[in-house]
Amino acid sequence: MARIYNDITETIGNTPLVRLNRTAKKYGAKAEILLKLEFFNPLSSVKDRIGLAMIEAGIKEGKIKPGTVLIEPTSGNTGIALAFVAAARGLQLILTMPETMSLERRKLLKVLGAKLVLTEGAKGMKGAIAKAEELHAKIPNSIIPQQFANPANPEIHRKTTAEEIWRDTDGKVDILVAGIGTGGTITGVSEVIKARKPSFRAVAVEPARSPVLSGGQPGPHKLQGIGAGFVPAVLNMKVVDEIITVKEEDSGPISKEVSQNEGIPVGISSGAAIWAALQVAKRPENEGKMIVTIVPSCAERYLSSWLFADVNVESDDVSNLMAESPS
């Protein structure tokens, strides 16, 4: 039977759950860890879901019309999601972004037709938000979807991500581990599943260098995609049972190990979430339980970042694998 999509946005969602095998065994996991690979979305990140949801909600509410200019502060993947949906819908898009974000992200945004305004890296997302608000005040017929405050963000995770996890685990999921960017994923998923399964627990992951959710002070860090430096409006802390802070020196090696030992090329924040999931999975009280960990994006988007700075592209020496010549 033919299966033809009307446009690329119809391919969003229904991403697979894949078991973490060799890495889980190496680190002594007592619980089963399943990775929800959100890079199976068309533009390779979990943010594809909210990019479509925010634009569709804006159109439905009459806030986005032909000629409307979209402006959004983004750490990268939300911008890419908005960019491909805006292109598919014929809309103009301006993105404000900290200058520390990876080159791959920035180039892809321009390939998709978005205009990019870089802000001071040390100011983090606060600086990008301030610039977006400044541009909004100066550009007529413009709108800021506001991923950190837009109710369409957690709502799309209630409707899709939560239902996919519940369906694909047959309701057996016990724990969710997710890095906190906007907080939309952990909020939407947890609200739905906790209502069906009161024993379900949600674990939030944030950078050790910017432990805002834990009550600490914001600070610069290298875990792109999480740790915005403030508590997002869409994040429902009532559904969060635990917060784990992750150091870059812990998450980086895990990202590489998962890529090389599982064949799953995960990104920076994914490594942080998996590291946290491994800590949860090692606890005796979690033996035999099922942990779902959100993998927001793919390693390919971070090849120019600190994570892969030690990876060279020169020819490798394989002489040690060659058979010795007979004497």
C-alpha cells in the first residue's frame, strides 16, 4: 500500500526505543535502560515536535498569518525545528542564539532559510532572549513563539511523546530520565504517565556548573541544549521527583562510549542524560525496573564542539592488525 506524506512535518514522531546493552552492563546497571532516539525525527532532534506544535498553535489562534515574522531565542535545535517548519509553511524566521553554539547548527539554520543573530556567549540564553525581545519591539508584525513559556510545548509531549512511550513499553515504564532545556518533554510525558501509573518517577538532569533547578546559581557550561540558567515557565516541577547534576567530564566520555560501543551516535546533552540514567540504574532499589531516557539529538550536530575536539581525521595506523609475514 502506498504511503506518501503531504509534507515533511507529517514525518515527525514515533521515534524508536532502543535498549542500552554493552554500556549498561559495563557500568553495572541493575535496571533496564531504554533510549528514546529523538534524532529519528526528520531534522534529527526532539525539538522537531515543538517546532511544529508552536507554529500550528499560532496559526490556529490567529497569531501567525501570511507575512508574520517569527523570532525565537534558541540554543540550536529548536531553531532548526522552527526553520524547517517555517520553510514548509512559507514563513519568515529570525533566530537569536549564543555565539557558543556549534557551527553545524548555525550553518544548518541558514541552509533552511532562517536569519541568524548571534549574542554574547557568556550571557547564555538570557542574552538570546533579551535580543529576541529587542528585535520583536522593532520589527512590525512579528511574534516570539517563546519555547520556554509556550503551552504548545508540553502539550505536544502529552499528545505524542508520552503516548509513544506508554504504547511502546506496554505501560511498563517505571522511570523517565530527561535533560532539562525548556522542560517541555519531562513535563508533558510525566503528567500523562503519572496519572496512569502513580509509582512512575521522573528524574531531571541539569549541568553541575549551572544547577538552577537544584537551587544553585546559573553559570556558563558546555552541555549544549540543557541548563538555560533559569527555571522555564513550562516546566512543572511538581512532576519532578529527583534532580541529578552532571559534570561535563562525566557526560562527555559516556557520549563517546555509547557511540562506539552501541553504534548510537548521541549528542552532548544525550550523554548527560545517559550518565544520569546509569546512576539511577545502578541503585539496588531499581533492580528489574524499566528506565526510559530521552536522547534529544545526534552526535553529527556536535562534531565541531569540545566533545569531539580530540577526534582527528588523519589516516589511522592499522599495522597491528596485519598478519606477520612468514620468516
